[in-house]
Amino acid sequence: MASRMAKKTASIDEVLAAIEAARDKVMADEVKSLTKLGIPKAMAYQMIANRFHQKVGNQEEAEPDPFEGNANSWEEIS
């Protein structure tokens, strides 16, 4: 007598909201850890925002990631 369990489905919006909430929690925890190490809160927010590719305050765009392929070539750097 196997009973069928109803599958619970979530909308895309619900999944995205859950992912964003989890990301925000992780970011807040990391900022808290950095401030405990003595890093100023504004700098900690900036560091974490860059890591998670988020915009902070009046910042228009996060700094480009050098590993995304849009950085200068090695010839231009040297």
C-alpha cells in the first residue's frame, strides 16, 4: 500500500526570492565577520559586494572581475 506523496512545486519567483534571501544572509554574516576583525563596516560592505557582484550605495557598477576575460591583456599590463 504505497501512498502517493503530493509534490510541492514552487514558482520561479519563489525560488529566486529564496536564493536572494540566502545570499543576503551570507553577505550579512561575512560583513559581520569582517567587522569583528577590525575592518570598517563600509569597506567590508564594499569587499563583500564586489565578491558577490552587487551594487553598493551610489556605486554605479561593481569593479570588473579580472578573471571574466574583460581585463587588459598581459602585453598591455607589462
